[in-house]
Amino acid sequence: MIFKIIQTSMEGSEKVDKWEMYMEIQQLIKQGFSKSKVAEKLGVSRSTVYRNLHKSPSEMAEWVESIKTREKKLDPYKALILSWLREHPDMSAAQVQDWLQERYESLEIGESTVRAYVRELRTEYRIEKETLPRNYEAIPDQPMGEQMQVDFGHTKQRTPDNQEVKLSFIAFVLSNSRYKYKKWLDRPFTTQDVIKAHEDAFRWYDGIPREIVYDQDNFIVVTDNGGDLILPNEFQPYKEPRRLNLRVCRKAEPESKGKIENVVGFIKHNFARHRVFHNIDSWNEQGWQWLNRTGNYKIHNTTKKRPAEVFSLEKQHLRPVAEKLTIKNNYENSITRSVHK
């Protein structure tokens, strides 16, 4: 009985929301706002504006009434989604979508559909979610093939027997397309590991950008000597044959590294959060699948484009990788790096 009351209340609330949206769109259009401005003011897509404008009041009433009895596309997965939200109350709708698509490869579902469904479940079952502050990202973008940003991150994951392990990763992103690459280790990075990760990234991108930007904290750079970069002995011989143009951004320049900071946060909160760690090989394999499925396929919040689609154009502007270098691993010269919030 209680469930029915809550459900009826939810349905009534949803109907009111739909009507309010419909009326606001109609009124703003009458006031002379363009369709794109209406979408911007209400925080909806232009297709939502067009869809509402094409409905008469009677058609809108009929459609809103049909919502009561219509089965939602995600209803077959309700119990599973609900179990995730109850176990991980801070789980985002974007991560719910990624986990669904990881388990059901044939499932085609839009972000807005998942977001609305998760919001309804949270309301119905009173599962509150913590909000995370949005990271800063500067505009305008760099030209295609111009820049790649690099940074490190670390997470603590649970194993199947509920032990905690600390993992480290290095992340790369092309500044124009936002096309990403990442590599994980279950131990501290060495300079040789960093070199190997760069080579893997260049193969992933099938090219080298004109400039690579690092954080000043990055251990590749020992110090900034009046504009001259002084690199560890192991990285300098690698930089020269690859003809890498490196730049270090200051701590007080968030606009210089905002893209990679967003990527590091995205990896932590969308891929790694709540994921169970088995071994480093399967973890990296899952990470690359995530890049193809979500990291580089999900429409970017700033560009409103899929990184994978933009990358198909940007890769034509990258410098070809002339030759393959042989990288020898040396785990003795390990460097531990603090990653600050």
C-alpha cells in the first residue's frame, strides 16, 4: 500500500514536470527566444524543445497520461540497478550506464534515459547521492594534433577477498578531440615505465602531437631551470630521438591542464570506483574496453561530440611514429609520487 502511494506520487510528479516543461517552452518561444536559447535556459537538448513544440496541448496530455502505464526500457534491469545504488549510494548515472553496457553489449540506451531512470529510483527508494564539484576546463581548444596532456593518479581498490590494493595510473588526452589513453600499474611507476607508457600511447594514437604538457609536480621534470627542462637521466635519451616538445605548466595555471585533470577524475569516478580488482592484466584489459565503450565514445560535456569521432580527423594531424624503440624495464629505480587532490 505504501509502495502504491509513493508510486502514484512519483507518477503525478513526473506528469507535472512534463507539463511545466511544455508550458515553459511554449512561453519562452512566444517571448521571442530562439529554440537554441530556450534549450540553453532550460538545460535541455534542442530535440526536446522541438519535440514539445510539435505537440498540441491535447497531444501533450495524451502522451503524459500514457507515461503512467508505459513500461520503461530499463525496467528489466531495475533490480540490478537498484542493488548497485544501494551498495554504492554515490554511484553516478553515467557509471550505471557504463556498467550496464559492459554487461549487456547489445543494450542501446541514451544518457538522458539512464539519468531519468536512476533519478526516479533514488526518489522512490530514498537513496541520496553525494554531489561532486565540477572541474575547471578552459576554452578555446588547441588546434588538431597540437597538444597532448599527461598526468598521474592513484586509487585504492578492493579485491574479491575484500583486501585493499593501491593502484597507480598514467593518463593521456589529446587536447582537441579529448581522445584518451591510460595505463595502470600495481606498484610505483619507474621512469622506464613512463617511457613505455608514452610508447604505448603513441601506438594507441598512431602518432605524436607537437607538444606534450605535464604538471609541474610530474617526476619526469626534476626542476624548471629558468625555462630549461632538466630531466632524469633515463628520460633525456628517450626525449631526443622521439623529438618530443615538452612543456611544464605551473600550479597556478589550471587552464593549462584542466583537460587532463578532468580525465583523471573521470577515470577514478566512472571506471575505477566500486570496481573489484583481480589482477593488473585483467584490470588494464577492462580499462581499454572502457575507453572504447565509454571513455572515448561518450559524448563530451564541453565539446558535445564523441572523442572517437573527432579523433578520426585529429589523427591525420599527428606526426607519424617513425620507428619502434626497444624499452628495457628497470624496477630498481622506482619513484614514488604524491598525487594531491
